[in-house]
Amino acid sequence: MSVKIRLQRHGKKGKPFYWVVAADARSKRDGKYLEKIGTYNPNTNPATIDLNLDSAVQWLHNGAQPTDTARAILSYKGALLKHHLDGGVRKGALTQEQADEKLAKWLDEKSGKVDAKKDTLSTSKADAKAKAFAAEKKVNEDRIAAAKQAEADAAKAEEVPAVEEEATEAPAAEENNEETQA
């Protein structure tokens, strides 16, 4: 029986959620599986992966072949590295303690990179929110200034016609005076 480590789709339409499973290669995508190894949620940023590392490595030792996406997930979580280091221990190239030390060091570096990415995403999100707030505040201030300017223009417009009416009546009165004199 050929065993594959692959993804089994769950979740709802447009919001996928996957189980990482070891299954017979002939079974359906979402069908019968031998063991659930972990979960993968691509909806979060960065993607959330929960993987039983020992179980995944055990299936790799037994000859299970991961699919392309499952291989990327196993690589991301360090299962392929642990499988590789265990091969070195079996051949006598290094001791179990050295292999465990290398794996721990790699996992620490990886978690540091993931934390740095999360921090970068959160700061960029906060910066974007602050910029949007500042832009909205400026638009509101401009709107208030425009409303005040419109009120001032309207008040000025009401005063100016009264002055113009007086000015237009005065020349007309002068013309009437001139006509009566003539």
C-alpha cells in the first residue's frame, strides 16, 4: 500500500481549512485516512500550521511520500530536517544529541523569523491605520473650513447687495435731479 502525506480540505466555501493526513494514495481527497498529523489554516497571515512533528517524521521513516504542498508545510515546520538528521544518526555521521541540537537551533531561528514577520505585519497595520486616521482628520478639517468659508461668503453676500442697492439708488436719484433741473 502506497501512503501519501497530503491535505484534506475542510472549512466552508471561500474559507478553506486543511487537515494534514497520512492516507492511502488510492483514497479520495476528503475520504478515508490512516492518521491525522496536523492542521493548516491559510486564512491567517502568516498561515497557521499545527503539526505533530514526531508523527510526521515517523510516517516519513515508513516511506510515506508527501505531496508538493504537504512537503512545503513539512519543510516549514522542520519535519523534513528532522527526518534528514535521523538518517545521519542511523548512518553514524552524528549523534542523537548533535541532531537534536541542530534541530533546536533551526527551530529557534525559524520562530524568530516568524515572530519578526508578525511584528512587521502588526506595525505596518498600525502605521496604515494611523495614516488613514490622519487623512480622515485632514478631510474633516478641510470640510469644516469649507463650511465656515461658505457661511462667511453667504454673510458677506447678504451685506454687499444692501450696499449695492443703496449705491444704485443714489445715481438714479442724481439722474432724476438732473432731469428735473433741465
